[in-house]
Amino acid sequence: MATEERSLESTTRTFDTTKGKLTYAELSDLIAPKLLQLLDDITDCKFINHSFDEDLIKNFHFRIIGDIIPGIAGKWRNVPVQVGNWLPPEPYEIPIKMHEYVANMQARLDKSVTLDLQIETLAYAEGEFLHVHPFQDFNGRTIRAILSELLMRFDLPLVDTAVKRETPEFRKYQNALAEYDNGRIVSLIEL
């Protein structure tokens, strides 16, 4: 976002957008208001009666970048990606992985009646989503919206779901996600 410290990558990586070629930092500034509007709509319970499904996830992604990068907005990625050292599933696997993710989430939502189970569900929601990395880009912003929606559905207080880069908390977050990628959810639950 505008106040977030930017790395060298964020000022050199570029995207073809409806506004021309933009750096990641410039694009972040353009989509920040769209993410804030989506978060406001979530807070206003506009999606609370919508089933937690693939359409809701795609809708959130589209609302964040749809008018700026329409070619990838709300569409499962069709290119291989690497996130740090992690190689998410191949593009052809995304539809089935996301179908499984949604089915697992629906089962968890039905059974998450205690705070401990709700926290575990939130950790799973984030870890598995980022593990699969279903969109070509802006998965982090999408999962923040999903987590906010889940907090509303659990009737829990909204908290900032972003972790500022270049902080000790961000390193803990990265380590917790790496552990999740290796089959361990405990650090993500604790975080």
C-alpha cells in the first residue's frame, strides 16, 4: 500500500494494465482503494449469506483488480509460478485444488464452533490458499479479504490481516507459511 515500505522488486516489476505499464508499487497504490472498498463491503455483511465457494473467491479477486488487470482478474492462473522457494501446483491442478479447498472450508465452517477451531480454520484458510496460489498475482490481498469475511462469519472482531514487510513479524509469517508448505500448520495457528 502507499505507506508500506517497498522493496527493489516492487519498483522494478511491471504489469500491463488498462492504465498502461505500471510498476508493482504504482499498481499497489491503484488497487488499495478497491481492496478497502471490498473490506468495507465485507464489514457491512454484503457477502455473509453467499455460500463460501469458488465464485466468492473469484469475485473477491476480481473486485480488487478487475478494472485494472482484467486479463487475470477472477481467473485461476494458467501459468506456473514460484513464490520464494515454493513451487505451487501446476496450473492444470488449480481447478481441482480449489474445489477441494472450498469443500474442506465448507466442512470446517460447519464445525468451527469453538474459538480454537475457528483459529485453526483461519490458519488453514490462509495457509492452503497461499500454498495453492490460485491466481497469477494478488493472492495475498485476496486472502486478506477472505480472512476478513471468515472473521465476520465467525462473529469475531476484525483485525488487520496484513503483516508489514521488512519486520520481524513478517519473517515469522514467512516462516509459518514455509512450514505450512511442508505440512505443519502449528506456527500459522500460533501466529
